[in-house]
Amino acid sequence: MDGHGGHGERVSSAAGDGPEGPEAKQLEGHFAPGWQRHNRHFLVLSSAGKPIYTRHGDEAQLSTLMSAVQAIISSFSDMSDPVRSLSAGGLTIVFYTSGPLYLLAASDRGDPEELLLGELQLVHSQIVSILTLAQLTRIFEQRSNFDLRQLLGGTEGMIDQLVDRLDVDLGYALGSLDTLWMRYSLRERVGKALLARRPKSLLYAMVVSDMKLVTLVRPRKHSLHPSDLHLLFGMVSSRVFATGEHWTPVCFPRFNNQGFLHVYINYIATGVALVLVSADRDSFFAMTQCREHVCDDLATDDLLQRLADAAAQRALHPRELGVAGLLQLYYRNKTLVQHFGTRFAESVGDAQMRRIINTYKRLRLHMNKGGQKPLRIIYHRSAADAVLAWQSSSFELYAAVDPSMEVKSMIRLVNAVLEWIDKEEDHLFVVSPPSY
């Protein structure tokens, strides 16, 4: 079912707001005006109806709502066709259940059901990354009404950050890694430093800046799934890890949802983090020595400062792509499973930014539903926005321009961008990551 329209109530079965940053959650219930003004909500509760997480408001103040959600899901639990979504007026509510956890997303922006379901699965993965699925299952088998907030305390900010970024970043929907634009020679030099100083207990080594990959070292026959790396990069970008050395257990759900790997995090330059992943919980000092060797290596030729300078730029401005009239663009390299996105032009406000990102997501869903003859190009135009989605065998491209631009001019602009990307590929992407 689609996520909007109609004034009745429909139930279908399985057979926004913008980024506000970590906020002090107000003690307000779901009837409070402050809670209702948000147009996207994410709730997590246990199968016993115990509140676990809400993006807005306070979990305890929403206990009545949580109980109602639990009752709705439980009433369908004995059926072979469990509840999946509910639509009432312009509100779309999507449910996702996994073991002892019940998750709900609600939106009045007309977000497609498939989109909200995918976002709920990412929120679930975020919780699993903190506790592991094995621990979650064991806790609720022993005590079905356990208050999971006792174990998630202090990590709500990471979940908040994920939910906010889902609204303004296409990268999660693309299922690929965002990369930092930088000179190929610098990226290669950093990769060589990581590989040369690899301790035996190290599985993966990477350098990350603001959710963007600089480079990584991995085993030849295995790589971490992009969704696991999204969770890791989100954790690294949290202010909790901004200073000092950190050694923390992390579950990578797509790698192994039953146990932890151990992650070392240290910012080696302004805005640039070194991330080392090991299966050995006792290898902290080996990771510290690795960091010291890498920093010593990169201290030559002023490479650490060059890294900081590249990180300070964060994302390219549309005009840096050599075209006029571009408001924003995402390009995904299918072979490398990497993408880059420009920042938005200064003329684009927060509401338009969220609207454009939402349009990208919708158009991508349409293209991926094409069956044996998928749509390759979709052009969307309204009074406020003009967006093009283009998918080939090797890339995906999403571009927004001023709605006054004619279609022919937009096609010429996009072709010029593709030529620029072809020339800049070595600087845009991690083309040949070091491996061992």
C-alpha cells in the first residue's frame, strides 16, 4: 500500500523533520503540541510493551502509546500474516518486529512504506550493534519485561543521530560508502602507512572523516558490509569519541550479529579518525602502537595537515563540478559500492533540502521496482523542484537543479558532470584499497 491519501483507515499485512542534533528529550506525551509538531517519529519497545526508545519526547511519557502499539502487533501475532503497516488520513505507520523488539515509524509526509521499513531495520541494527542479537535474545528469554534502557543508557544520542541523518542523507538508501574527495597520491600514501604497520591481531584499518571514508585496509577475501560500516562511521562521528583513545566492543550485524569485534578509535588530525578493528579484546596496546607508528609515518611531508585540510572541506560544492545551475548531486559507483554527494547550494533551505532527498529516495524506489525492464531515467518536476534520477549498469546519479531549467539544459549539465567524474575518479573514490 502507498503511504498517503484517503481518509479512512487501512491495515496492510506482510503476505521531520531535519537534523536537530542530540537534544535534551522533553518530558512530553504524544498529545503534547511539541511532540505532535514533528512529522516523523520512530519508536522502539519490547514485546511486553516496555518503552525502549523514541526520537522525540520521553519514553516514559509515551508508555500509553507504546502499550497501544504492543496491543496492535500482538493482536496479529497469532496470524500467519502479521501486521505490517497502517494508513489513516495522511499518516503512514509502519511496523517491524524482530525477536523481542517491536519498532514503529510514523510519517505524515507520504514516505513510502518500503522506505520506512528499511529505516526501521537500520535502527534495529544500531541497537544490535550496541548489545548483539544473542544478548538481546538471552535478556528477554530470562525476563520478558526487562527495561532495556538500563543497557542502552548513554547511547541514545547515536540512535538519534542515525534517525536524523536518514532524513537528510541519501547514503543509507544507496547502500554504499561515502568517500572524501582528496588527491589520489595522499589517499594512496595513507593506505600504505596503514598496511605497513598492521599488527597481526588487526582485521580492518580505516581512516574516516565526517562519515566519509578516506581509505581502508581489509583481508583480500572479505570486506565489511556497507550497512555495518555506516553504523561504525556514525559511532566514530559521535562527540563521545572526539578526544582521547577509545577501545570499545561493537557488533557488526551483517558480519556476525551474535558477537562483538573490538574497535580502537583515535582522532589523529582535526576531523580525521583512525579506526582499527580487531577480534582480540586484549589487543588495545597493539592498536595504540599501531596508531603511533602510523602517525609517525604520516608526520613526514606534512601528511597529517594535508589530511586535516581535506577533511575541512567535507563535501564538494556543486560549482566545483564545473557546471552552473546544479543545486545538489549524488553519484554512486556500482562496481566500487561507493558514492559521493555534493553539499547543497546556498539557496537551498532546510525544508527544500529534505524534500529533494525524499524525492531522490522515491525515484530510486521506482527505478528498483522495474522488474525485467527497470526504469533507467526519471525526471521529476514541480513548482519548487526539478530532479533527475539516472541509473545505468555502472552508476546511479541523482541531481537537483532550479525548476526553471529546461530539460535539455539539465541533460547537458548531467553529461558534463559525468565527464568530470570520469576524469576525477581516482580522487573521488577509493579505487584500489590496500589488502593483505
